[in-house]
Amino acid sequence: MQIEVFPTLGGVPDEAINDKVVIVVDVLRTGTTLAVALACGCLDIIPVLSPEEAIEMKGRLGDERVLLGGERNGLKIPGFDLGNSPLEYQRTGMEHKRLIFTSTNGTRALRRASGAKKVVVAALVNAPAVAQAVAAMEGDVSIICAGEREHLSIEDFWAAGFLVRELLKYNDFSLRDGALVARDYQAYRTDPQEVVLEGFQARQLMEQGFGEDIKFCIQIGIIGLVPLYSGGVIRKL
Amino acid sequence: MQIEVFPTLGGVPDEAINDKVVIVVDVLRTGTTLAVALACGCLDIIPVLSPEEAIEMKGRLGDERVLLGGERNGLKIPGFDLGNSPLEYQRTGMEHKRLIFTSTNGTRALRRASGAKKVVVAALVNAPAVAQAVAAMEGDVSIICAGEREHLSIEDFWAAGFLVRELLKYNDFSLRDGALVARDYQAYRTDPQEVVLEGFQARQLMEQGFGEDIKFCIQIGIIGLVPLYSGGVIRKL
């Protein structure tokens, strides 16, 4: 069994999706937000590519439990119930709610991964749980970093390295070059806070006043839950 | 001025090419081979995407000085004069020759980069010279790793980190996330031979009997020459 890490979504080949277990990593903030929503009682999450698609789907579902969540350029979308701040989801009653969600990078990566044997969503808050679950799925693993548009995101790549190291605790995976680099980079830069704050997305979130979100997102392993994306819907594994 | 590193060719956005100084990195082996060819007296090199395009272009040029070089899956292409072994180019008389060249990853990356303000080709053998020349070009720098199909190549990413560190000796560039990661990875893994031999491409080349090529390709700075790709042709800067 093999692990490969794709530092950006662009150019991920079909062979890395088909018959593979795919981990989509999005630390700031979609992966964190979705884990929090499920941990706070949200029944299911439908990731969509655009605000228009979200609104259209809400109309089609005609379900009063549905909330619209997500961001564009880090900010809540006009007319939506929630943005992409995990703290906001913690404060909001998510019990028995259903969520339709769109974000700039995370939901695009999820959609790209559909067609894989299994797709799970990871952030630092649930990385240990994700690694444990994925190791039990017994198959080649593709870790896809959501990134920031076509750019590598330092926090996603660091988290990918963390996942590689965790996965190696359970199985004797072979590592392709992307996984080798991510593992070593993560081993070298041991302080996630220091690393994450160097990155483009963290600097942007700080400017937008989301500093508390960043602090929340770097708490490794505080959520023991694995979001599984299957049939177009994300639910607790 | 800014530096960004793209770990793979897939998904490199137009904004990272247009008006940028682009360094295409291909350590094993295209970047090395092209530097050697020029250092051995080759007049110019035309990179093309396919063997068919190479043969067609040779016919069109009708120039007896033209040699066909390149590889598919690491091996010399049937009917071609040369493969993609830098040692082969060193042995062959390249004085006053012209080269039409195609390789699986390197020439694809070069073609992608056309349209940039400047495009140079880098390998470890000429990385210090490339960094010095690029720093003098005064502009944002995109370092594009040729990689191995859609996968990151450990040796290209390491070389990208080396180039970032070299560039910072000359100018006070700001670093996007890809450049931050490459710089730190390279600083952590100090021995290029150890790193390169872990990678997929080196293992494949070893199996194909190209171990001597790898030893040649990791000699940092033995060639003080910068291949510039302009108007579809590569010449010495």
C-alpha cells in the first residue's frame, strides 16, 4: 500500500482518485468547520461549488432544517446563514440541522475527489482520528491538499505530513515523493502555530479579524470524528 | 518582489506565468542534459512535445547540423540520435550542432512557461548560476518543478528550495507558501544525494542502468551557464 501527497488540487490525475482512499485536507478553514458542524450535531452536509448552486439546492430540498454555510474570499456569502468560521458553528445550534456548504477551495477539492473508493475530510482538529480510520480502510491513500486556489497552502501541506506520520503508525505504507517531502517537512517544522502563521491564508484571515479561528484550527486532535463524503453528502463515519 | 514554488506542473495558473520570471526545474534529467549540451558547444535547442513533432521539425529545418534528442519513459526514442543522458551529450561532439529535444516532463513544463517575461531552465548543476542571473532580472519569480507526470519529484522540489535560498542572497524577496516549504525542506535535508536517491525517478533510473547519470546530476554548480528559453528556442543567456 502506498501514500502520495498532492500539494495542490490542480493536475491531480484520475489514477490518484480511482480506487484510492482520498483524504482531502483543508485546515483553514473548511475541514475544521465541517468537523465542528458534525461534532455539534449537524445531520449531513452537502458540499456545492457555488453560492447559486447552494441556494438552488435549498429550494429543491424544501427542508426547514437546512442552513446555508460558506465563504467567498474568506467572508460570509450574502443571504447565507453561516460563514466559514468553526467558532460560529460551535455557537450556533447545529442539532438536527442539515447544511449546504460552499467554500473557495475545500468544496472544489471534495468534488474533484468524488469517484474515489472512499473520501474523507481532514483538518488538524481531527487528523489523528482520520489517520486511524483511513489506515483501517486498507488501500492506497491519496492525500489532496485543498490549497489556496492554485497555490500550495503551508498549513495543508504540514497537516498532510502529519497524516503521513500518523498513517505509518498503523501500516507499513510505501511513500511516493510528495509523501516523503511532506513527512520530512512536518518533522522539521515541529510547531504548527509558527508554521501556520507564516502562510498566506493565515495572514489573510488575521487581516479579516479571524485570528481566533486560526487558534482554534491548529488544535491537533480535539475532535475524534471523521467526515465521510459519499454519494454527494458528508456524514459522520 | 516575490518567489513562489509550484511543486508540480498541473494547475499552474496563468498569473504565475504572465509577466513573471519563470525557472523550470528538471534535475533528472532534462535540465541537466540541456545545460550540458549548451556547455559542450550546442548552438541552440528547440524543445518539442512529441517525437513526431521532433521528426517533422527536423525535416522542415533541413539543416544537417540538427540532432534529435530525448526520451520516453527514460529511454532513447527509436530513430533519435541521442537519449536524455547528460553523459552521452558530454561524450558526443555537440560543437556547432543544433538540437531538437523532447522529454516526458521537462519539455512540457517549458512549453507551459512560454509567455512569461523570461524563462530559464535549471538543474542542480547550474542552480547557482541560474539564481544569480534571475535575481538580476528584477521581477517576481515562479519556480515550476517539472515533476514526474502529475506527481511531485523530490529532486526538483529540493532544487527549488536551493534556488529560493540562493535567490535570497541577492534580493529581499517575499515568499509565498510553496517557496517557504521548499526552502525549509531543503534546509532540513542537507544531503542532495541522500534525498534524490529516495525518489521515484532516481529509483527508476537506477533500474534502467542510469546510476552514473544520477551521480552527475547532483553535482551542484559545476556548470556556470544559464539556458534561456525565448521565441521557442533555448540558447545560452
